[in-house]
Amino acid sequence: SSGINAEYGVQEAVAGAFEYEASVAHTDEAYFKWLPAKLQDNCQKLADAFSSIGCEPVWPDGGYFMLVDTAPMGWDFTEEKTGRCYDVDCVKWLTREFKLATIPISVFYGDKNRHLSAKYIRVCCAKSDDTIDKACKIIRALKK
């Protein structure tokens, strides 16, 4: 059946990836060496951009995301009267007005503790160089 062939194709692809990784294991091309370095570089670029406009990045110990405290910007969305948390209005505004996609943090909290993350947004560091560079340009243009 075609399911068996498809499974074999996946196995062959995975085996090929392992063979490649074994061949570059002790070089800078190794995935597990390259990826953390790439994410750190991307996070640094984004942190520098946000810092340059007065926001306070929260440097991650690892992972694909970084938090940013937007409180120093003084952005106010109360006139919109959406009833949503500040961070939700903030990320919708950043996306709508500047094409800068970020993630609200309050959605990870229950109703009782949502206020703890009200002024924080989450940014993804696992993006291409081109996307990171475009995001940094947009961020720097947000300066007060």
C-alpha cells in the first residue's frame, strides 16, 4: 500500500538527516550548534531594536521567544474600549498599523492573574534574517 512507501520515505529522509548531522557534528554547521547561535543572534537584534525605542526586553535563557515590556512606551488603548487586556490591543495595533506580528502574554494566564503580564508582548526569534531585519526596522520606527 502507499502508506508503507510513504513511511519508508520518511524513514529514509530522517536517516539522511542523521547521516548529515553526523558528518558535521563538530562544526559550526551542526544543527544543535547552529540553532542556538542563530536564535541568540536574532534575539540580540530584536532586543537592541526594542531597547533603542525605550522598551525593556526580557532576555530568555533559551527557546524561540523573548518577552518585551512595553510599559515605557506609554501606549494607551483605553479609548478603543474593547474590554480586552492591554497586551491584546497592543499586538493587534502593532499588526494592523505596522505589520509587526507579536503575541499577547495575557492569553497564557487565567482571569485572576492576567494583570501580571498586561504590558508585556512576546516576540519570536526563530525567523529568517530578512524577517528579523524588517521587524527591527519597524520597531525602530516606533520610537516616541
